[in-house]
Amino acid sequence: MNYEVRQLGKDTWMIRSMMVQMFLIAGTEKAMLIDTGAGMGNLKAQVEKLTDKPLIVVNTHGHVDHAGGNFQFKEVWMHADDFSAADWMCTLSERQEYVRSRLAVFAPEQTQEAVDSLQPCVDYEKKALTEGQVFDLGDRELEVIFTPGHTHGSVCFLDRRYRRIFTGDTVNYGMLLQKSYECTALSVYVESLKKLLARGGEFDTVLRCHGEPVGTKGDIQIVMGMVQRIISGEVSGEHFVNPMRDCWNYNFGQKYSVSYDGPDAEL
Ligand SMILES: [Zn+2]
């Protein structure tokens, strides 16, 4: 299992595995790993190739493609509201299903080998993040900002010194906002985006976990506009049903989309 590693600036790396981006940030004293992917390969060994600083591991949220590799570490910080998601969504069978469904699309010949290579989970300690908590890495600090929406326990990490914010799945091209995936009502999500924009004077760059990793705070505005148009009823979506999902999709140009439970859902 090879990871794709891209340096994004001083002591900051993107580590990509299976269409999801994790981020590693090193300070003079400590390093921080943001998310752990689906638990393919040896992420811990990959991190140790990039930094020898004592490592803090955090999750932006509890979905399988972000918390699925938590078991490779002794302790992981996340929002307490996503503790249960990080358990039921990240079992070996859920991780196998995730890897199978993703590889079936873009690398079907690798699917069985990749699924067979997944290691069973082992227990690790979950530590609860608090709003405004600051992780001091030495010469840089990361602040926790709670942003419920994509999940109840979604959080962002603000690196004020380098004017970057790590947004997990809170700001993506394709926004998943279905309650069966632990997402909140759309109105809760909009409040979180407003909260991020209110802090917009403190960052220029948005770092996403899916698609092109480097974005701008303009992306927050775009996503908020899309969701507000759904809430106001200005746009219509398409009902989409398959054995795995029952949702409504709203497309906004070629790049952006929102899926949620549909017009009858609590907004
Ligand atoms: Zn997610």
C-alpha cells in the first residue's frame, strides 16, 4: 500500500490514500496528524518517515474514511458526538465495504487484494475535543472549531500562523448531508459555515479532504450559498435510490453537489 505524499508548505504534508486526504503538520516540539483514512497500509510508518516529533492524532469527524485508521494509534482526539460513529462506521467489515465500493470504481483489479490486506481494529483511547481547544506544536498552534453539519461532531482545525484551516468534509465539492450518515439538519450546517466565515480574517487557505486539497475561503461561501438555495426551495434536486442509498441530489455546475434526505426532511 503506497500513500501519495505532497508537501504543502513548511512542515505540512498531505497524505492521500483511497481518494481521501489526511494532513500532517510538524512544529518545533510536536506534530499533528489530521485524520487516519480507512486504515489501509501502515499509516504510522508513513508518518514516521516524515517527522520524528511526538505525534498528536486528531479526527475531523468519525466517518470510515477519516477515522478508519485510528486503531493504528494509542489515542485519538475527536468530538465526543462522533465517538459512536467512529465505532460503528469503522469496524473491519465497514472498512472492507468502503474499500470494496471505492476500488470497484477506479481500480477493480486491486479490489480483492486491498480488502484482504485490511487489518482488524484494535482498541484505542478516544479523547474528547473541546471548542476553542488549542494544540501547541511549538512554533505553531492549532485551534479546534466545532462545525456540526456533515456529522454532529465535525470539527475544523485553524493554523493561524500559516493562515490555513483544515476543514475535513465540512467544505467539499460534493457535500454529503444525509442523516443516515450521522449528518445534521441543513440549517445547523449553515450556521457552522457562517461561523467559519466570521473567522475568515484569520485564514486564506482551506484544506479539503476530498478532491483538490487546496482551496480558498471563497469555497465556504459557495457551499453555503448552495445549501441556502436548497433550504429556500429555489433549486430542485433529483431523487436517487440504490441498495446503499436513498437521497436527493442537487447539482450546482460540474464540480459542486449536495446530497441530503430530500424535501420532506427536517431543514
Ligand atoms: Zn465524511
